[in-house]
Amino acid sequence: MPTHEPPPDSPDQRTADRRRWQRAFNASLAFVLLLAAVFSAQGQFDAAAWAVQPGELAGLWGLLAAPLLHGSFEHLASNAISLLMLGTLAGGMYPRATVRALPLIWLGSGLGAWLLGAPGTHHLGASGLTHGLMFLVFVLGLLRRDRPSIAAAMIAFLLYGGMLLTVLPREAGISWQSHLGGAVAGVAAAWLWRLRDPLAPRKRYSWEIEEELAAQAAQRELDTLEPPSPEAVPVLWHRPDDDDRRGVVLQFPPRRDG
């Protein structure tokens, strides 16, 4: 809500904000550690069987498992850094929207690979999640348009604005299909849950107050020029209750022709 005073920044509010950002960082770090643990165990099972296989019913299991798998350490490291930064940014700014968006982004990235990928290929990795988080933060800044949201969108774009291009085919061996699926899911989640997190109080500036006062003065001037309703007009004289006089009919003489 707009306010004439600067937004409050009490010690309790600062403590709550710090805890919210710490929870977002810890959750992102825990997921990155889970990815590292799964990667270290991939030598014990056939990872390709759990990847997304486009057009095949068996490949639908990859919608759940593929984001946990990676093809190389470099692949894992790249996604881990992005997840740690974008996950902290999204979870710290929009904790309620992010919790609801993550399942949609998770499934959307895999579904994009399953629908658009070439038959016989295998798609794995968490890059669809990173694209979904980036598009979530970026679009929320465009939709909400308050200063914290715009700042978060600018940070996401400054760090990972190149993801706007990697949703299209550019390089062989890169699953742009999962990138596109995650990005579409991130945009949909931003639209669905754009108001799930409360807006911060916004300080009203002097020119905004002056415009509002001028509009109120113009409305009052219009109200004074408009005539009042008949019911609102005061009665200046009442007939006395004991006055039983009645009107007199005047007789006019008949008209004489010619």
C-alpha cells in the first residue's frame, strides 16, 4: 500500500528478512549437494535409462529424474552455480511463489524435452530449472513493478540474461528443448502466482501527493457547480397549521364578440 512515510525498517523486519534469505540460500545449497551426491553415484546405475527420451512412454520417467542427472562434472558445476544464485534470489524475494513454481518448472522442463526432442536422444540435467527460475524472477519484476521486484529482475538479467537466447537451437548437444520448457513454465508460474507474495510498502513522493490533491480540488469545484437535488433544497416558508383559508375562484365576464 502507498504511504506518505518511508517504509518501516524495524529490527524485527530486518531479522525476518535475513532469515528468509538464509532459508533460501540453505535450500539452494542443499539441492546442489543432492545433485553432487547423485552425480557421484551415477556410475552405479544406467543414467540414460532415467533421462528424458522424447516420444517414448518409458522416457516419461525422465520428467521426474532427469533434472537430478548430469553428463559431466562441468555440466554439474555450471548448473550448480546457477541454481545456487537464482534459487537464492527467487526464494529470498518470492518464497511463496517459488515454492509453488518449482514443481511446474520441474515438470515443464522435462515435458518440453519429451515433446520437442529428436527421437532416440536423451535429455538430462538441471538447466531447465535454472531457465525456469531466471524467467520467473524476470517476469515477476515486469508484472509487479515495485522497486524490489525490478531490482531482482535486473540482477537476474545481468547475471543470466543470455538464457533469453538459449531457449532456441544454438549449439549441438545442448537441450534447448528443456530450456524452452522450463522458461515457459517459469513465465506461467510468474503470471499465476504474481500476487502470492505481499507487495512491500511504497513511499509516495511529493508530485504524486500534489496530483491527488489537485484532482480532489477539481472534484470539489465540480460538486459546487452542480445544482442540488430537490430534496436537498431547504423550504423557506410553511403554511401555518391553523390557517384554513382556501383559494378563491375568480369569475371572468363572458367574452363579447364584435
